[in-house]
Amino acid sequence: MATTLADVAREAGVDISTVSRVLRDDKTQRVAARTRQRILDVVKKLNYQPNAVARALRLARSRTIGIVVPQLDNPVFAEIIAGAEHAAAELGYSLLISHRTRSSDDSDLFRRLVNTNRVDGLLVVSFDEDMQLIQDFQGVEVPIVVINRKIESMSCCVYHNSYKAAQLATNHLIDLGHRQIVHLAGRGGGFNARLRWNGYRDALTLRGVPYDEALVRTVGYAAEDAATATRVLIENSNVLPTAIFAATFLTAAGAMRSLHEMGIPMPDEISVVGIHDAEFALILYPTLTTVRMPNREMGRRAALALCDILSGKNVDSEIVLEPEQLMLRNSTGPCRQG
């Protein structure tokens, strides 16, 4: 039987994608010189001959890129998709949209998009842990741009400055006189959750407000979990907090629901602010104060970066987008305690 790419990878002790990059002389991702030489030595030893027909099929461009998101009903991801689609269309590419939840065990999704749907490259937004995501990328022989987080091993990552966004939100509450500020944090260990937590904590410290870990609740990104955490926190507090900074507008909406159910008026007794903005922030009662983030621009910049890679151009390994502005609405007001 003819030697395969998998045989070379197994003998060299590396992933198939690494062997492929070396044989293609792919400059978009670094391979250590010693690893490269070991692979070339194994190729020679096993007399590996690439399948010219299969390679030609792989290299045939479909002018389609894929985007994978963890939620389809989240306005943040809808804006990212819209930005990516617009940029792709301008450059003559179609955008294939795929959905993969965090609970999904479909580890072959990325490879299937490449091999079956024949996308030329991938844009990926995910709630998965970094190591799980990197593992699922193995064997995917097209460029990948990661959106909404930074992963060191990836050739390009596009994300928001969530640290600064959290500082904007927290400073707004401090400016209104609030000192007992709850933080409904995102996914434990998550890239953006960590930045927002740090931004909240540092804003308090820089303004001389004591940081109290008891006021932080890790709730993830579901409104229902935020609603439950808000109720439990308030019911068990000796001193009622005067403000809530939620990691997203969805968790802010969940907190507001519990405050309504408990008969706590906003913003008279408790102010609420969240990160990200959407039209439904104007539908909530009271209307929700948010930090608007450039989600559409993030999708656009990611798609442009991916198309540049496909064209053989060099791209920045990190593209960081700053918050757009604080959207002042009726859910925040002056602290009336004390």
C-alpha cells in the first residue's frame, strides 16, 4: 500500500496538519526547524509521494468561506455574521454559516466543512475551551481565523478589548456614586470573561472602591442563570447592592427580570449595565444602559483577514477592536443609598 500523509505524521510524531503545512511550505503558521527536518527525513525514509489528483481537488478554490458560531439566536453573533458576509461578498466569496453548540460532540464539524462543503477557509466563534478547540482543528488543512478570543497558536485572532469595556461600564456606575457593585461574570476561565472581570476589579481599585469577591457571581452567558444568581445574591445579602454590571446584555436582562419579580425598582434602588448592545435593549423596561461593541466590524475584519491569507498576504496575528461607546439609557441612575 502507498504511504499516506497519516503514516508520515505517525512516524514523525506530529499532527497530519503539521506535515501538510511543511510539504506545502505554508508560511502562515510556524513549524520549528527541527520538526520540519524530522518530517522531511520521514518523507524520504517512507518514500511518500503526494496524491496529485487529491491535491488538485483540495487546491481547487470554491470561493466559499465558512463561519461557525455557538448560537444563532444571539444578536452578537448575528452581527458578526452580517459583517463577515458583507466583507466576503465584496471580495467575491460566499459565506457558509454553521452552528455548533458548546455541548455538541461534533468534533468533525470543521473537517467536514472543508472536505464535504469544500470551504476555502474558516471563521470560528466558540464557547469551547482553547485546548478542545485546538484539538478539533487538527487535520483541518485550510486557514482558520478565530473570532472573539485570543489563542496563542493561531495565525490570526480578532477580538474586542473587553477589559476596557468593563472599565467603561464600572466607571459609569462609580461616577453615579455606586460602591456596592455586583459583577455577573461570564464563563469561568473564558478569555472575555477574564478580561471583563479584571477590568471591573481594576476600575474599582483605581477609583478607591474596595474590591469584594463576594459581589462577583460567575453565571456564564444565559439569562436564566443570571436571573437565578441575582435572586440568590440579593436574598442572602445583609447590605443590598446598589448596582449590577453584567458581562453581557443577555445576563443583564436576566438580572432585570429577577429585580422586577422581587419588586426592586430600577434604577431607584439598583442600577444595571451590560456589555454589548442590541435593539431589544430599547424594549426592556427600563431601557438598558450598555457598552456598545463593534461586533459587525469584528466579523468584517475577520473575513478580510481570512481572504488575505487565502490570497497569500501577511496578516496581523492579533486584531483588537476598541469599544464603540457607552449607551446611556434608563437602567442606570445616581446611587440613593446613604
